Amino acid sequence: MLVGAARIVLDFYNNDNVALKRRQLTELCEELRRQFNVSAMEVADFEDPERCVIAFSAVIPENWKYTSAQSLMEKICETVDKKAFARVTVEDWDLMSFGEEGPVVDD
């Protein structure tokens, strides 16, 4: 099994309304959950109106190829880039293998 985890930092420049940030962040995380069946939520800088830090994780079946799992993570990040209400400043993700067998690598 593979587990994908990501952290994305959004810059909501010149915003002074924490409630607006939270509302938009909640909508973005709900959309990620609905579209990709991942876990997504705000993880840091809760009271900073100009900065948003979200994280998402996905459990990926063992029968997926490693490149397919990478493609899923990239697609989720691209969706955040397109749909986010703020500018993405940091995008960091990784895939981790769990279990006896390592990831299946495409030839």
C-alpha cells in the first residue's frame, strides 16, 4: 500500500478577515474530499488571515503503479492551484510505502 501526504501553503495577501479565509478553505477541502476521496484540512496558521496551510492524504491500493500514484498526487495539487482562492507558495508532497512489498514501479 502507498500513502500520499501533502502540505500546501496559500498566501491570501491583504486579507484581514479570518472568517472569510476559513469559509473558503472549508469549501476547498470539501471539494478535494468529494473529488478525490482524500482526507484534507487546515493544519496550521489558523488565526493568520493572510496565510493558509492545508494538508491532504490519500491511501493508494497496492495494485496501482507508482507512476499512477504520483499522477494522482500531482493532479490533486494542480486542482488546488486552479481552485484555490489564494496564491500557492509552498507545495510539498511525498509517497510512502507500507507493508511487506514495495511499490510497483513501471518498466
